[in-house]
Amino acid sequence: MELNRRNFISLMVGGVAGMHITPLPWKLTDDIAIWTQNWPWVPVPPAGAFNSAKSVCTLCPGGCGIEVRKVDGRAVKIEGRTDFPVNPGGICPVGMGGLQLLYNEDIRFTRPMKRVGPRGAGQFADISWKEAVGILSERIGGLRKKGAGEAIAAIDGNSARSATALLVERLLKAVGSPNYLRAPSLDDTYSLANLMMLGTDGPMAYDLENSDFILSFGAGLIEGWGAPGRMINAWSIWRDQETRGKVKVVQVEARASNTASKADQWVAVMPGTEGALALAMAHVIIKEGLYNKEFVGGYTSGFNEWSSFVIRQYSPEQAAAVTSCPAEEIRSLARAFAKSKAPVALCGRGKGTLNGSLYESMCIQSLNALTGGINRIGGVLVQDHLPLASLPDITYDEVSRQGVQKARLDHAGTPKFPYAQSVASLFAKEVREAADSRIDTLLVFGSNPVQTLPDGGLFRKALSKIPFIVSFSSFRDDTSMYADLVLPDHTYLEKMDEVVWPAGLQYPLYSLTRPVVKPLYETKNCGDTIIELARAIGGSVAASFPWKGFEDVVKHRAKGLFDSAKGLTGYKADSPVWKMMQKAEEITPDYKSFDDLWNKLSKGGFWYRPVHNYGRWDSIFKTATGKFEFVSTRLQLAIQGYLRQNQADSALSGLGIGAGAQVAAYPHYEETNAQVDTKVYPITLVPYEMINLASGSVASPPHLNKTIFDNQLLKEDSFAEINPKTASQLGIKEGDPVFIESAAGRIRVRVSIFEGAMPGCVFVPLGFGRIGWDEFTRGKGANPNDIILPRMDPVSGQPVWWKTPVKITKA
Amino acid sequence: MEKKHGPAKGNSYGMVIDLDKCTGCGTCMVACAAENNLAVRPDESDKQRSITWMRLYKVTNGKDFPYTEVSYFPRPCMHCDHHTPCVSVCPATATETDPHTGIVSQIYTRCIGCRYCMAACPYHARTFNWWDGYFPKGKGIERYLSPEVSPRMRGVVEKCTFCHHRLMRAKTQAYTEDRRELEEGEYITACTEACPAQAITFGDLKNPEHKVSRLAKSPYAFRLLERLGTEPKVYYLSTKDWVRKLGDNYLPGEFKPVSTVKAG
């Protein structure tokens, strides 16, 4: 056929028409769509029988109850548990994402390993458990032979007084080392403040649900403080239509956090001046005679002395100059607080992952004393520790007996820090600055000091002076990247572990986690590893660990609960514990024998005692005076001891106390400013915590990355919040990359302009800037801990991390 | 304004979110992601690509320090009742409003990935899979996936289903017990169950016995972009005018503060 114009057009028209009629191209497009959708791989989750297992979440010290939904042996979802006294069904986002910490081979140590690459590179080779325990026991045995037990140190992040923590401390003593360190936490500050004023280092027990005026000095009540499941539920009750207006929540903070925004009132003060605000409130309460005369008159000591000091030095006008909070606001706040029926003042910073300030805690506790809120309904309760059975005495040999008596490297317990148990940042400083290696072997348990210690990276730098580092972490976290040897623990979903008194709870509660899935890898419960290690070291060390395994230790301790107190192991959501406690009746235990109790406990169970003797003020204070002490006898003794030893008359600067010897035993405000030129570093860096960003030793599960806004993290850059006024003074705009520089170093972040940020400050979230983990976490954002100047909180010795002078320059 | 949901027969599942109770913790988002097998990519900070069914929006009152306040809007799919925008435009019948439940479904195997629904949705409730779900071999992260929800392939749009599989689960249970009607609370979404502040209430808007239908009539209740007339089945509660005002666009002087809403 000839191809002329006519034929060509016919062909084209015919072709176009034909294309529309034939199904072929459509079929092909569809096939391609289906084919590409199914290629290369979309997982098909295997089906199976649904079942569930109850346990407890130990990702933070809150210890919320969880129920894990499973398909055959596979865990597919974590949910809150409604039959658990702490949290009626709710948990926090971190706990909700917990399965991503279990099922991710890239972030876990699957078996014992030893380092093969350079430190920090995270290159490890598999070894057997036998070899791993052998290496460590030989090293420790070798040091002991040289009589150098004190060259072994441990830093421990397991909850204080839990069985694992006790075993770690015991191991250190048994091998002959005094250098048992704890990662600092708010609990340390609480215990210390209680010891000074109540005479007992028991847990801080805030009866928040029964209170009608909650005055929080910086505690992130809905941002992870205490047990998040409990706190957010309490918050919800306060916001109920029926209770709305009956309970008032006031948040004292320098930034419009979620807690500050959602509270009834936000009181903005300069970071670190919360103590001065509390004293000014005390001033108003005392001057206007609003204090509880029965309690103050009958059950406190040192009131006259302290009150005249407060009247003299902390008028609202004087405090306004320090805090930047107007004097009138302080007055009306103090009146509203004191006139409430059941007010409570609580202290803490953010989640309480890190320590607070001792004097500040004492100032705030004084408000509770003035209003008679100590051991009263809705106040702060005086509680003893759980009656768990103590472990048998340690067997010492000559080496360990001498070793434990040697001086601690961090000076805790010396006249400088007479009541401190451990000061990790000071330990790091000593190790770093010493000419020779004072520590040969460092054991890291349940903590991640490289990431979490607010010390300007000091701990990380100190690691280079330690020849041998052993990690017992489940995860390839930031600290274990530096480890030479890894003896991995199970994750919290694979093991039995204790929760001894959830953080901030007002009644005694003990709960046990249990393996909700079979351990996935060749990991081992850290408690069992310690016992095995002790056995391998042999001699008196082995004799100090007479148990078959960790479960025996837990069982032994739980016996104490059965023997010495009446408790319950069942709970119904319709009778919350805080209501039960008001009845003050003795209860009948719901278990018959210890075996019965243990049987219930070991299935992810719990034991609690919903009884409290409210309103009792005689014989509960264990101070020298037998009363609540506004002027702490213990502090007076410490100060006298210090002055005697240093042949000084009144200067306490060595203790970090600016006030005179007279005032030093009072709850008072200490400025604790870093000694740097504020002309060079005019801005104050304030780290803050977010509930949807894990800031502790364990990183956020990746699901949480979806909840982070793009003005908090964008690609690799995290953001610092700055007030628009401050930003315009600095000439920086939204999204600008900047350097935040302190005397300790600098970090690179982007700027997020936020009206709720106090002018003159820069707010940087804690939890970013991790160096371990995997692609979901590693290298995202900056860690403000890297540039915090390690400044000491007086007496406690812990770092003052909440304000660091910095300068901001465009990057 | 009297609001009617769904046809005369059947249920009309909906949600009321109390913004005064919401603390902005994000547990709803994580619970949703875990329940519905949402994949996580190494970079989730690109919010155009990040896949979420329930998304939290942070808002501020814009006032200067120290009068600034923040609040949050958790935003699932609104499951619009009237002229459901996404359903109206879908050329592949991949999304439908179920007349028996009021739930707007999404059928991945029908979806051709044209993203017309995403353009139509006034709430940005839909996200597109530019890639297959990220479950690289060797990490073993696919082990936590639930068999109740199929993981999505590249090239399809996904969105909140009001945890439809939970309705199936509850119905199966009810049918085995020879019941045809579900009790209140028998079927709730994962976010409702997870919210530690109990800010989310879920149930049948047409059943006057259900708490949601009572709450939806509260003087503090409002919906997002209500005047588009799509009849969303997600209600919000807030006593704060500045939060309520952000729920829609208003001409100057048009917004009625909650005090007048209460009176009227």
C-alpha cells in the first residue's frame, strides 16, 4: 500500500481509536502497577494464636504496668494495663514503642563480644560466654592479686535499691573496691533533702491525687516526671468536667513547656532561681501568719531562726530582682497556696532523669512544712523504704577488706560531700586529670554516662584514661561503643527484674517484670552474669554470692515483704489506691502464704500497701531533734566538720556555698553561677526534656521520630528555642544554623523562634546527639550535655546542669 | 446546630477529643503506628514523606512571653459523613464510606496511587507510600508486625481506618456469643485505648447512650473546618477560645467566643 497523506491520516486515526478500544495498554499499565507494588519485598506478618502477657515497663523509673499482645510467641503490641495500681491503662510514648527496642538486631548485642576496631567505632567480634566471663574474671583476679581492687570501678544506672543495683555494689565491695558510682538522678536529690529535713532518706512520696493545689517547681508533670502513666491520668482527673476548678496546678518554669501551658497558672522565673521564689513565698506566708501553727509550733525545729532569716532576706521585692517574677505575683501565689486545703509543693527538673539542687529542694520542702503538708492528705508523705529482706553479709578477704576502706575517687562521703553516695562527674574529673591511670577496669551497668552525664563530655574524655571498659548493656548504646568487652543483658521484655517503689509514688509498691518473650539472642540477665562472674573469680568473692541465680536473690528479698508487712497483689481500677489510703484501715493480705505471694509476683505481678497513717507527726521524724528541721542538724555537723578540717572560720567556698556558715544549714538560695565572663557568654543555655524523646540511657524507639516536629529536628539538625526578642538582638531568623558555644565547647543547631522561651535564654532538648544505635537514631541532632560546664551543686556535689552561660553565633 | 450522622440504620462511629485533657505526649501517634504496622524511615523529619495516620499538630496562642501557651490537635482521619471529599474523587473506588459504620475505608490493592484523594482531603489525613515499607533484611524489625493489618506496598495512599480490624475483632467476638450489637467500649481504636489522659472518647455517635454522642453535643464541642459541610465524625472539646478559633477560618468579628456559644 502506498503511504500517501490520506492513508497516513487513516492509520493514525485508526491507531488512536484502536488504542482506546483494545484493553492491552490498560492491562499492561495495571500489571506494571501491581508488579511494582509487589516488588521487591513487603513483609507478610505470619498469623497465629493471639495471647497476651502482663509485665511492667522499666524503661524509666516510673514502672508502669504493661500488657503485651502476642501472636504465638511473637510480641506485636504493647498496651497499658488496667489492673495495675500505678497507671490505669495509660503508658507514655516511649513505653508504647518498646517493641522496636526488642526486635532490632542492629541496636542489640546478640551475644558476648569483644572490641576489634578502634574505641568508639562500634566494631565487635562474637565470643562465647565462657570466654567473656573468663577474660573479665582473670582481669579482676589479676588486679586483686596485686592488691589493687580499688582500680576497679562501676557506674550503675539500675534503680537504687533494686536487686541488680545491690548485686553490682556487692560485687564491687567483694572484689575490694570503694568506687561504686551511680548515674545521678532526681531520686538522689530527693533522698538527700529528706535526710536533711526529715531525718530519713526514704522516697519522696507526693500525694498528688488527693491535693487541691499542686505547685510544681520545674517538674515536668505531664512530660515524664514520676510514673508518666500515673501523672497524665492524674492530670486528666484534674481536667474533668466535674473536678475542673477544684484543683489548681501551678507550674514554675522558664519556658512554656506542655506542663506550663496546660497548668492553670504559669509562673516564669529565671532558670535556677526556683529556691528564691519558694523562700519569698515562705516570707509572705510567715509574715501574714498563714502558716500551720500546730505543725510549725509542735513538730518543727529551727523555725524562729530560719524565719527571721527569711523575713530579713527574702521579701517578694528582693526575690523579684533575682527571679524576675513580679513581687505581687509572688504574694498572691503564696496566699493562694497557703489558703488551700491540701496544697503541695514539689520540686524536680523535667523528667527527673538528672539530679536537682539540694538547697532548692529544701526551700521547696519548707513550703510543705509551713502549710503542715508533711504527712497530711494531699501533701508529701513520710515513708520508709520497702521492707525487702536484706542480703547476707559480704565475705571479705584481706584484699577486699583493705580495698573498700581506701578513698573513693569521687570524694563522696568526705567532709566536702559528707552525705553524697557518689558523684560521677567528679570521678570523671579525677580520672581525666590524674597523671597515671587510677582506674584499670570500668564496669558499666544499666547506664549510658557518655550520653546522659551533663558534664561537657568529661566522662567520655575520661574513658581514654581507662585501659579496660566492660559494658553490660543490652544495646549498642553510646557508652558501649567505647567498651572493650560486652556481656549483654536481656532487654526488659526478656527478663525478670525488680521495680522498687516507682518514682514519686505516695505508697509502697514493688513489682516484677517477667520475660514476655523468650530471649531472642544469647544474652543473659545481668544479675546472673554477676553471680557467674563472682563464681569465676572464686575465693571470698564467690562466697559472697551463694545464690544459684538472680531469681533466688529476688525471691529472698520478696520474702521480707511477706514477713514484715501486709499488702495486696490484686487491684481493681474502680478503687484507686489514693482513695483507699484515706480510709486508713489495716488491710487483709490477698495471699495466704509466701509461695502464693511469690507465685503472683513472678507472673509480672506486684505488691502494694494502700494504708497510710495520715496526720501523724510524732515519732515519724528521725532527725537529731526528732522534729522536722528547718535548720538541719546534719548540715550543721557537716559544716562544722568542714570548717574544723580546713581551719577556716566561716568561708565555705570550698563546699561551693556562697552564704556564711550561719546560713549554710538553712534552706536558702545559692546562686551557683559558673565563673565565666558573662560579657563573653551572655546567653543562658537551659536543657529541657520532652516526653516523646527518650533522654535517659536508652534511646527513643523509632516510631517516636514521627512525633518529633520539623522545628525540633530537621534531617541531622536539632533545634534550639529562642525568644523572638533575643533572636532579633542576635540577628538570627527561624531555621538559621547557629553555634551555641560555652567555655566547655560548642554544638551546632538550628534556631526555632518561640515566644514561650524566656528572653536571654536558649532551650535545647536532651536526648538527641547520640553516637551509638542505628540509622534511626545515630547522629541526629546535638546533645547539650556536651557543652554544659560541670559546676557543682553545694553539699550534694552533683552537677548544676540547668544553666550554662553561652554565646550564640551564626554557623 | 443539630448534627445528624449517617443513614437511619446501622452505626456511625466517631470520636471526641478533649483538648483540655490532651497533654501532647504523642502516645496516640505511637500506638497508632504500632497497631497499624506503620513503617519508619531513617529520616522522619521530612513531614511530606513521613507516614502517619494520627498526627499531632502543635499550636500556640502567639502571645509574648510570659503569656505564651501551647496546645495540641491530635488529627486522625475525620471520616467525613457528607460528600466525603476523598471518596468523591477516587477514580479506582479504592476508598468508600461504609453506610453501616460510617467508616471511610482505604483498599490498598485497588489504589492506583494517583493521589487525587490527598489533594481533595481538607485535613491532610492521607499519606502516600513513595517506597515500600522500610523493613531491611537482617535487622529483623518486621518481627513486631501485627497480622491484623497488611503492610503497605509502594505506590498506594494510606490513612486512618478507625482501626477497622478492631471492629472486625469485636464483631467476631460478639457473633460467637450470639449477639448482633456491640456494647459501648467493645470496639475502640488503638489511640483511644492508649491515651494516658483519656482525652479520646470513641463510640457510636448515633447511639444516645454512648458517651461520644453526649460529648459531641457539649457547648465546648467543635470540628475542624466545620463549615466545609463534610460532617466530620471527629469532634474536639476545648474551653479555650484561642484553641477553638484555630479550628476554622473566620472573618473578623465572625468567631463566637465560648461564653456566647454556651449561652446560645
